[in-house]
Amino acid sequence: MNNLQVTDSKGHVLYNKEDAVKGKFAFTTEEYDMFEICFESHLPSGSGHSAEREVFLRMKRGVEAKNYADIAKAEKLKPMEVELKKLEDLSESIVNDFAYMRAREEEMRDTNESTHSRVLYFSIFSMCCLLALASWQVLYLRRYFKAKKLIE
């Protein structure tokens, strides 16, 4: 008995199949997320030995996951129209990827600038503390040596 389960990072089960020997499945999400694919193999009780199994997993995402043959049948498209649909989807995917990269770059730049300003303020604070400590040390030692009458 082989079980297959796909969950997202929030623990939502997206796909679950018991006694999975062979097959295809697909799911769509609106958000970028991490997914966990779990294969579970149970041996019948009393078998006493472990069976070796091979699992082949082919994952597709985005444009490559679409089945254009089914789309062509459903929309009654000609072969040239199917190719144009593929190119349109591919160009849309590229534009979306660039928009995502631009948003990530802005986010990283904001983080970098925030970190830079924090380091700058911390450096200024550290310098002020060091100057205050050095001044206090000079004044303290001067009073100490005057009290011991080593300097005038």
C-alpha cells in the first residue's frame, strides 16, 4: 500500500491519494509557497521483509504544466493558434517573473538601506560612548594622581 500526500507550508492538504501506484495530479495556487510531497509505503503485516520501491517524480510548474492539447480541443483552436497561445503564456510568465524579481529587488534594497542606517547610528553611538569613557578616564586619573601628589 502506497500513500501520497501534498501539503503546503501552512499544513493544508492539497492532494491526498491512498493506494497510489501510478498517476498524474495537478494543483494551482495563487501564492509562491513551499510544498511537501510525502510518499508513505506500508507493508502487509507479517511479511517480515522490506520491499524496495522506486519513486519517479516529474514536476512541472508554470507554462510547462499546461496541457495545450486539452486547451486546443476545448477552445477548438488550430495548430498555429495553439502555438500562439503557448507563446502568449510564455511571454506573460516572463513578464510576471520580472515583476516578481523587481519587487524582491526593491524589498532587498529597502532592507539594505535600513541595515546601513542602523549600522551608522550604532557606530556613532559607539564612538560617543568611547569618547565619554576616555574623557572620564582622563579626569579620574588626573584627580587620582593629584590626590597622591604625583602631579600638580
